[in-house]
Amino acid sequence: MNKSRRYFLQAGAVGAAAALSPKLAFSDSDIKADPTVSKYTGPHGEGLPVTLAGYEYSRVRGLIDGSVNIKGCSTKFEVTGIGPLNNHAFFGAQTRDITEIGLIPYILAYANDGFRDYTLLPIPVLRLFRHKSIYIRTDRGIKTPADLKGKKIATVGYSSSGLTHVRGILQEQYGVKPTDIEWLSVGKDSGANLTGGVSAWEKVRPKGVSITDAPAGEDESSLLISGKVDAILHPAEPKVYQDRNPIVERLFKDHRSVEREFYKETGIFPIMHCIAIRKKTAKENPWLAKAVFEAYSQAKFNDYNYMRKLGWAMDSLPWYGQEFNETVELMGNNFYPYGLKASKASFEAAFRFTYEQGLSNRLVTLDEMFDKSTLDLEEKFILS
């Protein structure tokens, strides 16, 4: 891999310049020295040594515990958060052959800075409906999305995947544009225990939008509690909401119903994170991308079967079984689909939101963003 090129990011856009200085060889000492890695498993299987990284989702667990193997590979898995995952891929050592990555940050690195060291696989490993991500003060008269116009809103990582989708939904569904709002960007995230922090490509600020820095030491929760902002957009949950402070509630209290209607109307199941493959590894092993797709799919199907057969009894949630059944009724047996055909509308929504909000320099396309060997892959869904 030719790494003579350095990627310099505009200080006004991402806060600092960063240079790539990768190490290509896998080193146990590198992993053990990385404080962001909470679990390190493997090797599993036999063949090409491959390092994977991402969250410990139930739908990925088979790849972590070795019950599902990537055909022809000996795999090791590093468990860490999205901030460290993004920074490792974009600016770090790039020791990971397969990595979870933020979809919007990847689009920005690809479109704005020519990043090509990793290419996407059509494995949208984290999908979340986003109406739930708007938190409001209960004393500011905010009852509908239109009431957000003219308000001050604190944001954690303006160009993160989650918040870019929230703004896209507000604009397309409710006519509330980013320019209708005064944004305060915080340097400290009260919910970082859930996200792992904010990476560089999640700090892009488009022209024409009012975004100012919050006072030093303030996070989005403290701003809301003090009344300096009227609302929060957060990709997970701000601490003020985790604490169930009565001063805050979600704008959409019954967000489940609203999100179900959104899905029925648009067919969009928003994509936050995707799986990417290191381009050098993919080029040297042209069979690998398909094998990775099949392994992630198998791990997910195993999770489906567990949910259907045992999840209702093993999980602590009392209405787990009903939720599972209602999800299948609405979205089908393969309600968390991988592959471009099944997720085209959701990927294109992310591309559209990023461009229309002035974050990316151009509108990217499906054909250019994904490993060519995976463009036509579809899952062979089988329930055991």
C-alpha cells in the first residue's frame, strides 16, 4: 500500500490536521497498548490472517466468539467504539483488514479528501431510526418539529451519521432546515460512555449554517440544564436524559409509532455504521469481500434464530417476543438486511442528506462507494 500521501484536513472543518502513518503488520503489543480496545478475541478459523474490529453486537457475536468463521481466514476481533474505529481507519495505524466505520464520516473522507484506503461492503451493521434522537427542554413551548425553528440546539459531532440523518429527516419530513436553527457545538460529550467519543470527520461545519462553539467545559447536558439551549440532538442519549431529569423529554414521546410510519412511507431504515475492507487486502485477495459478506450475514441469521427461539425467554424485557413479532410483521423476516438491493433507499438517503446539507463536496453514488465484487450480492435467508 502506497502511504506516501498525507491527508490534511482543514482546521476550520475538523479542528486539526492529521497525517496517516500506518503499520501494516499485526502486532499483539499494538492491540494491548490500545486503551480503546475492550475485548480482543481469536484467532478463529484457519487460513489468511485477518483482523476485524467493531462493536459487540448480538448480530456480530458469532464472528467474535468464533462460532462463525470467514471462509479461508484466521480471524482476530477487536471490540471498540465508533470514535476510535473511525480515527484508526482514517488517520491511524490501519492494522485492521475489516472494520466497522461511520457511514457519513466515510462519505465525507471519500468525497472531500480522496480517502481510498478502505472501501465499503454492503453490510450496514448499525441501523437506527432517528426520530428518537431529538431531546427538548419541557419549558420552551416545543411541541412539534416546526417549533424548533429559531431555537438554540446543542449538538455532539455535527456531521456524525446519526445527527446528519436527524437533520435530513427534519428537512424532508417537516420542512425544518439546518439554517432555521442556531447550533452550539460542544467539545465534551456527556454520553461518550455510549459512543466512544467524536472522531475528526464528525466535526465538519458547512457554510451558511450558524454553528458556534459552546463555552469550554460545557457539554450538551449542562447547556440544557442551565437553559443556554432549548434542545439537544444526540446520537445515543445525553446524560441529562439518562438521569431522567424532568427538564428534558424526547420531542417524539412515542417515537416508535412515528418511526414505524416513517419506514412504511419511505422504506428507509437509517444506516449509521457500515463494514469496510482495507483496499490493499481486498486487492490481494479478491475472494475475501464476498466471504466477509457471507460471514456477517450468517452471524446475523444465527442471532435471528436465537431471538425467535430463545430471546423472548432469556432477555429481561417483558414484551420482547411481541416486539420481535411486530417487527417481522412490518419489515419481514430479514428485517435487518445486508446487500445493496435491500438497502438502496437507505444508502441513497445518507448520500443525499450529506450533500444537501453542504457537508460533502459532491453527491456520491452506490457504484463508486462499494467493493465491486459485492455490488450484486444478496443474502440467502434461511431460518433454521
